[in-house]
Amino acid sequence: MNLSELTERLHAIRDRNQWKPFHSPKNLAMAASVEMAELVEIFQWLTEAQSRQLPADQRAHAAQEVGDIVLYLLLLCTELGIDMEQAVRAKLADSERRFCP
């Protein structure tokens, strides 16, 4: 996944639709949270086993929601000046230090 390319394409959509004024960090964090809630809703009331065996249509729906979440997080990173790849690598390294002695 090339995050720079994805971000550039996402910014083109944002700019074409003049959405930038609405993309404050607060709004983007809230939008990502809403999309996360939509992902959670897919799994509501399923057993553990059912959650691992989603039908194809539900798996496709989950993929759409994951995409929405990632895109909002990319926009949030832009607004906050965060390098997403660097942030993820740093967090992964921290988790390795903490949980893989």
C-alpha cells in the first residue's frame, strides 16, 4: 500500500468537492469513530465463531467500513502533520518491546 498515492488521490476527491473546510481534526476523528461504529454493528449479536465466518456480503461490507476508517485516518494525519507510516512503525516497535521480550 502506497500511503502517499492514496493520500494524494483522497485529497483530489476532497478538493474537487470542496470538503477541506469540514476536515478539522475534530470532525475527522468523529467521522472515523462513526465509521468504526458501523464496522462494529456488523458484528453485533454474532457469536465468536460467526464473527470469524462472515458471509461474503457481510465481509464486503466490513471491507468498505475498514476502507472508510483508513481514509478518514489518512485525512486526520494530514491535518495534524502526522506521518502515518512512521506512527504505525513506532507503535509496532513499542508493542514489540513491551510484549515480545
